[in-house]
Amino acid sequence: GEEQVFALLDECPHKKGPLSQGIVHGTTVTCPLHNWNIGLNDGCAREPDEGCTAKFAVKVVDGRVHLSMDEIRTLGV
């Protein structure tokens, strides 16, 4: 299968848990704090939970992942 690359702000929309320390399964990451499941493709919590974290556009060029600094600055990260 084709590899997919996603970029999210490292904060769960629930209590700002570190999503980078969560477990990824398919296109979802589980927050290590309260087990909320967050979609990697949209940054949004899966039902019954609600809320979204920031998602960044990703471009892969020659095996390197590129993010937009303008997009990141817009979010004040």
C-alpha cells in the first residue's frame, strides 16, 4: 500500500494531551491521557468525543516531509 503522511498539532483537543506519545492505528491516533481517538486525516475526535486539533498540509518531496511555515505561524505555534 501507499504510505500516507499526516501532520497534526501535538495537542489532543480534550486536555492537550501529547498525541505524539499516542499509538497510531490506521489513520487514527489514540491520545495517551484519556484514550480519545483522533483522526490523522482531519485532526478531529471520533465519536462519541468531539473537538479538533490543528491539521497541517503536508508535502513529501524526495522522501522529505515539508510543512508550510506560514500555516504554522498562522496557528501561533
